[in-house]
Amino acid sequence: MLNNLTLRKRIFLFSSLLLLLAFTLIWIFVRPQYKEAIVNERTTIVSQLQEYSLQRADQIIRNWLNASNYMTDQILQNPAQTQDLMSKTLNLTPGLMRITIAEDGSDETVDIRRSMYDEIDFSEITYTWYPSEIDNEINVSFSSDSLSEMHYIVARKAIQIDQAFYMIDLYFNATGIVNDLVNIPLGGTYASNIITKDSNKLLPSKQIDVPEQELMDLVYSDLTVKEIDGLEWYILTSRFQTIPYWHAVAVEDAFILKPVYDLITFSLITGSVILLILFAFGWYVSRKVNRPVEQIISDVEYMSTLNFEHPVQPVSLPEFSLMQTTLENIRLTLERYQRINVEKIILEEWKNRYMMTYSDDLIGILDSDKKFSFLNNNFKQLLESMDLDPDTTQLGELLVHKDITMSKLEQQVHNPDPYTVKINVSELAHYQNENKSDYYDYQYVSIIDKNDEEQAALIILHDKTEDRLNDIKRNDMINIIAHELKNPITSIMGLSEVLQDSTFTDEKERNNLINEIMLSGQRMKTLVNRFLDIQRIESGRANIEIVEINLYRIAEEVRSVNRPLFDQKGVEAEIVREGRGFKIKADKDLVYDAIQNLVSNAIKYGEPGRTIEIKVANRPDSVKLSVTDFGYGISLEEQKKIFNKFYRVKSNKKAARENGTGLGLAYVREIINIHNGEIELESNEAIGSRFTLIFPK
């Protein structure tokens, strides 16, 4: 179908498809990212305004509660001056409207108030008392008068003078605080309210439904999204630091997401304009291109019938002059080849060229002027990665490049008459960055005539990077194993020499030395066995028996087996369950080994007196087991290396002194990989280190 379309129609079609693709990509990828960024930015602004208003309100309320405490303390010290202290507190405390003192069991009340509030009927106020957040002895109540649009915070504290109990109430004008919290300068549609821990709304504003369980642990600006009256609202809920209330601000999503909608509208308009421009441009280009193309096609049709005598005529469009010249040269070449009947030569030449072009090795051919007459794809990519132009670069520029080094040069010479063939072989390294270099076997095969002039040369670069890196890793591993075995071998040899001393007669010391030799041998055996276990798993030669197992029961077995070690180290272990039914399909022995390694590390790396937590949790798609040691912890830099073979924590001196092979966590990681699971590490001062194994169901 596409072959039947004209160039003009193809341009129109591809332009439309590209724009449609662009709109689709914007909608699928750009819009969600932009939406997320806008939501984060605008909710952050709302959050900052909310926190600023709430902090101001908390400061005022804190001053009021401090004034309440100060007055009651002064009354307790000087009961005879109660009246004066009440008047003084009333005059010196901004926002204080009224103070009452009533004796428990008596109808008499001492009541003083500011004159400006004489007309207020406080008897209509309803109270709901909660302990304040800064002093449990002070109860507070938030009340409102819908007729006068007044809001009050009442602080109540009970005191004892001699044998009598008194209840002191201080009434504060909270109208200004409420206005600041309700009238936040946001712009757009929003609603705000003050909410009790029972999710009761204290202000006659738009209802903002926040479930009670979402309030209990909130601090500042916890974001939830709710649907209210069929519209989606972003609700930011913050907790007062002085009184047990929460402040909620609900912002309509149309206000939050307005820039996103503007972006989509702008993109649609811009795309439509671009599409019109492309249509106009495509029509013009197709018109200008069609004429010379039709002329060239007409001339080339003669060549398709093996008529190479008809010339390819010059075209009017300069952009096609190179095509016309190239086709004319091809025609002349084919005309000459046709005369000498070299069709087979052409075929063989192109076979060889194709094979070299797509070879994995880097292949280049030099002519007698030392210029590249041929470069295969991989060789071109190498030159381009070094910012060299494949069309103009000479071999010398490549070899002296700052990122290229050569070594181990060898030469072979052959003398097939009448030429001399020289083969130069060396190793070539291509430096890319601090973490990566490529290595090649370099061959330079040159053909030299009797006049000692080079007529052509073949360059072959064979990539040896993977072999070189494997050699480096293999040598590193051998060095590490040799280093780890050196200490126990040295210990065994030294202790054996002592035992060989014929003058050594202390039987008890002899037994101690023999025991030390056995321990050193055991460490060597443990190191070798653990290393072999890892190698078997990595190579896929381990015997894996997948059965249904209960992760909680295996954790109990590990705790039971390690009980002597717990007693020896002076620590305890507890198992915590979340949910039930902790069954997974896995190899029981390997899972046991993984948990045992984590528990063994938890015992070693911490002080006595700790309680190690082993937690098993059932999740919808996995079962998790975590071991928290509450020990020394692991630095952030070392967390990146902790699962490498033979790596041991060095930042903590006490941890470094503990015996270990540095293979345990590498072994655990391989076990988890076999079960298609994950291992997570969390480390800080509060928990020490927590390793979590995640087994898919």
C-alpha cells in the first residue's frame, strides 16, 4: 500500500504520524512527569503557607498556655494575691478575654474579664475538653459562636490550695488565629477547617472528610487525595503542636493542575501549526524533487536493461547533481566492465566487502596513499567515539590519539614473489573513562612491492576486552583467596614448629596449641567450602530441591540452634510475625543457610545486652524475613560493597576485629538470586543494620 503512494503523500503521511507520535509521547511520558512536578511544586507552596500559618498559631497558643501555667504557679505561691494576679495576667496577656476561678463543690465563682468583652454571653459556649500537647495538666477546648462569628480557646487547670480544689479557666480570643488558618492566600478554589481527633469539623466551612486513622500520626503537611461532590481535591493535613487538633486545607485539582492543562492546550495548538507548515513544505519539496527524480529514473531505466550506452543527463536541482554524477560514473564503469566481461569479479568483490563490513572485528583497508579506502561498521564506530571523521582520518591520527596506547610490538615477514608481506602485531588499549577501557589485538598487514613502496595494507582490531577483564577478575580473586588463607596457614606452621620443639613439655599448653591449629584449619575449611558453595551456585551446578516450606518455622529453627551463641554473646532474639501462612516454594537448606548467616552476623556485630529482632511478614505477592541487629551499623559507602566476595566492614574497629571470611553475605545474595527474590539493607544509628530477604510467592 505504501509503495503506491506518491512522495508528496508519503511526506504528508509521515508528518502526520510523527506529530501523532509526538502528541502520544507527550501524553504518555511528558504529561505524567509534568503533572507530578506541578503537583509537587504547588502542593509544596500550599504546604509552606499552611505550615507558616500553623506555626504562627502554635506560637500564640503556646504563649497562652505558658501564661496559664505561670498564673496558676503564682497563685499557688501567693494565694492571698489571687485577685491581683488574675488582673495582672489579664492585662499582660494579649488575646486573653476572661479568667474564672471556681472552688470544687461550690457555686461561687471569681470572674474577671476585659471590659471590651462585657457584652459576650459566655454561658452559650459548649466545651469539649482535651489535654494540651505541651502540658497534660492543662485541658483545652475549642469553641465557636456562629452568631457573633467569635472563636475561643479555653484553657482549664485544676489546683489545690490547702485542702480545697479550684478550677481555673482562661478564655482566649482565637478569632484571629482562625481567620489566619481559614484565609490562606492561595488563589483558586480551596476550603479549610480545624478537625478534632474524632474527625469532627469545628468550623462551619466546606466539609473535608479525613478519616480518624489518618490523623493520629500526622505532623506537618501530609497529603491525601479525596473525591468531594464528584470533584478530586488535594487535602493537606497538619497537626497543631500545642493542642490536640488538626488543620486541613483542601485544594481543587483544577487549581493545582491548571499549568498541565495549559501545556496540553499549547502543545495541541503548536502541533497543529507545525502540521500545516509541514504540509505546505512537503507540497513544495515534492514538487521540486519530482521533476529531477523522474528524469534520473528515466535515464536509469536504460541501465536496468543492461544498456549502458545511454548517458545519465545533468539535472536542474543542485542537490541531485552528486546523485547524477555518481550514477553516470557507475554507468561508465559498468559499460567498461561489460566490455571486458568481469561480472564474476564484481560479485566476488562485493561478497568480500559484505563479509568484512559486518564482521565483529574492526577491519580497515589502506591504499597506496595511506588513506582508508574501506572501513567496516565497527571501525567507523570506534573512530566516531574518538571524535575522528571516518571519511578523512588517516591511520597515524588514530595511533597517536591521546586515548590510544600500544604495547608488545612483534613483526613477521613473508616473501611471496613478487611482493613482501609484513605483519605487525601488538596490543592496543582504548581509554574511555576512569572505569572503562577497551583492549584489542592489533594486526597491520602490508603489501610492499620491489621498490619497497607500500601498495596496500589491511588493519584488523580483534576485541579482547572481555578476556582482559576476566583475567583481571581472576587474578584479583586469587590474590584475595591467597591473602585470606595466609593467616591460618602461617598460624598452623608457627604453632606446629612450637609443638616440634622437644623441650616443650607443658601438656596443657600443648593441648591449647593443638586446639588453635584445629581452629585455624577449620577457618581454612570454612573459607574454602563457602567459596565453593558460591561458585557452585553461580555456575548453576548446585543441587536445588524446590519444595513448599514455612519461613517462620525455619526462623524458629535458626533461633533454637543459635541459643548457645546468644548466651555466649549476652544477647537475646525474638521472632515477630505479621500475618499468617508464611509458606513459599524454595530449597529448604539454602534458605536455612541464608537466615543462619544473617543471624550469625547479627550476633557478632553488636554489644551485649541487645535483643535481635527476626521479623516474618506475609505480603500479597511475597513473604519477607528481616533480621535487625541493633548493633554497630554499616556506613553508606560500605553498604555498596558489603555483598562483594571477601569484603569486610572496616569503618567500625569492633566489627573489624570479629572473625569472618567476607563470603557470608555474598552467599546469601546468590541464594536469593536463585529464588528470584531480593535482599535489602537498611542501616542507621537507631536499628544498627536490618537485612530483609524477600521471597516471591
